[in-house]
Amino acid sequence: MNYLKELRFRVRRNIMIVAALAIIAGIAVGVRHYTGSGPPTAGATDPPPVPVTAAIATRRDVPDIIDAIGNVQSIDIVAIQPRVMGNIQKIEFAPGQDVKQGQELFLIDPRPYQAALDQARAQLAHDQGLLAEAQMDLKRYQTLEQQKSIAGQQAQDQVYVVQQDQGTVALDQANVEAAQLNLEYCHITAPVSGRVGMLLVDLGNLVGPTGSAGNTASSTGGASSTSTLTGVTSGGPSSSSTLVWLTQLQPIYVTFPIPQNFLDQIKRNQAAGALEVDAYSQAGKLLEKGKLTVIDNQVNTSAGTVTMQATFANPDEALWPGEFVRVALTVSTNQNVVTVPPSAVMAGPNGSYVYVIGANDQVKRVDVQVTSQRGEIAVIGKGLSGGEKVVTDGQYRLDNGTKVTIREAVGPAAPANAEAQEQ
């Protein structure tokens, strides 16, 4: 009886051992199937190729660009001020309007100055008559003196009278010119083309030159007649005589600082021809292309920078005085250099490298030297000669000899001047 029980126990134990071994073998086969590990067996397949994105290493000319932050400045900012005292009779523009050089902006009441001009002309005509009479008397006295009919002193006195009248006429002519000038000053015109700002005065305001209580238009006639134009000296101007600000927009300046270590290179290349300067918005949009026109004559010792100034035609008025823009100064052009997308360059413990796709779609790790990076291109100084296919996405699953399948092969895009930084 005991023998039968022991026999049954041994049979059960053997069955459990066999079942456990079968389960362990099944697990090992499943792990080998899904992981591909374990010793190769007859009929086993190679691992599938790794899908990657690739690009072509391309040779091209790449500009050497220095980035900076610039400030837009108007070439001319003019405070339009009156030169004569009077009430504003007309305002011949709208605030914010573009005006042309010579266009009339304000008209100050011209009637007092027209009257002053008329007085000056009348005084001139009067004194010219006196001069003509004195000259005629002088000729008669000189004839009588030759005939010994009058004393020589009388003829000489008449010479002095003529000289006095000539001086009076010259003074009258100067008064006429001054009166004409004051009348012209009643018509205030734009000295440059540009855009006017907010009006600082209203129609009918009494205005006048800064620091004066009025402007006197006078006409002086000889030694015995002096008249002052009434109505012109009444009242006084406001503390600020500026009527409106006029700002030139075309062309326009952009001023920006450059580190002093670039100064020699910039001066050398600028001597061969004006360097190109591009202005971008803070969002990276190209606003305008211009030329470097001014290199400041000294270095800012506190910042170690040199101020540069570029001139832009600004035909669309994309650049606005006072705003800050991103500036890209093209110092030179690197000829026929190898470029790849920045995503193709990986950083390793020994420096930068790329994966080059070779024969049979197998990759090889190649060490490279990146000389600069701008926008969507990286310039390769060493390691590539151009024309190679380099992996731009999927590198983390690769090693030397790994087989890949290429999803796409494209060349690197053109430089984006505003969105990259110099390396």
C-alpha cells in the first residue's frame, strides 16, 4: 500500500517538473523572438533597417554675418517754429500727413507785414526823389563853381548832401528787403520732405519766435522819419514756439553697436565697397535692406563696442523712428563651403559628428568641425567634402554599420539671417 502511494507521488512530481521545464522553454523562445537576442540559429532573419531622414551635404557661398540690435533714427527731425509774430490764419495740412519739401504748412496773418512792406517801399521812393534832387543841385553848383558864380564851399556842401541821401536810400532798400523777408516768413513751409506729427497750436493762436515778446516790422525813412507797424507787437507767444514736429522717413538711419574685435575686418571690407545691412523685426521678418554708411570714430570704452550707422531707402516706411530692430551686417562671404542642416550635427564627448549614409544604406560615424551655424544651415570646416548623404533625424538608434532606410533626402535650406546666431 505504501509502495503504491510513493509511486503515485513520484509520477506527479515528474509531471510537474516536465511542465515547468516546458513553460521555461516557451518563455525563452518568446523572449528570443521579440528581442532578437541569443545565439543565431539556422534560418534566423536580419533586423529591419532603421527609418531615418537624410539630407545632402551641399557646397555654397555663405555670408559671414554679425547680428546686433539697432535703433531707427530719422535723418532730419525739425521743430517747425515761426520767425514772426502773428495769429495763425491757416493750417494747410492734417496731423500725421506726409508733406513735401517746400509745401506750405502754416500761414501767419500777413496783413501787418504787407503794410510794413508798403511803407518801406514808399519811404524808399521818397528818399530816392530827394537823392535825385540833391544830385541835380550838385551838378548845377559844380557848373556855377567853374564859372566863379558861387563859392567853392557851397558846391562841396552839396557833395555831402548827396552822400547823405545815398546812405538814406541804401537804408531804405535794406528796410524793403527786411519787410519782404518778414512777409515771406508768414508762409511757413516744410524744410524737408517727411511726416508731420501732432499739432501743438490751433487755428487763430498768436505765435512768435522763441524768447521774444513780439516781432517789430519797421520802416525807417531818412533821419527824420521812423514808423513802427502797429498791431504786430501786441500780445506774446507761448513759452514753446514749436508749432509741429516734422520727421523725415525716407531715407532713414539705423544705428547699432558692434563688438570692437570685428572693427578691423569691417573697416577693411568697407573700404572695398559699402557693406550690406539687413533690418528685421523682432519676429524675424525682413523689413528693409540698406548699406553701412558710418563707422564711428571711437570705441565705447565702457561697452567695448563701436557704433555703426546704416542708411535705408525705406520706400514703404517699414522702418519707424525710435523703434528697435534686429540688424544683420554682412561682413564678407565664405566661398564654396560645405553646409548641412544643423539637425544633422550631433554632439559627442570628442566633439561634433554626423552619420553618413554609404554603400548598402549603411551608416558611418564621421567627426566634423562646425565653423558657424546660421538659421537652417551649419557650415562644416572639416570632415565632409560635399555630396554626402547625412542623417538628419533618427540618429539615436544608429551605430557604425547600422542599415537604414531613407524617408527623404533634401538639401539644406538657405540661411535665415534673422533667426540664427553666429557661432
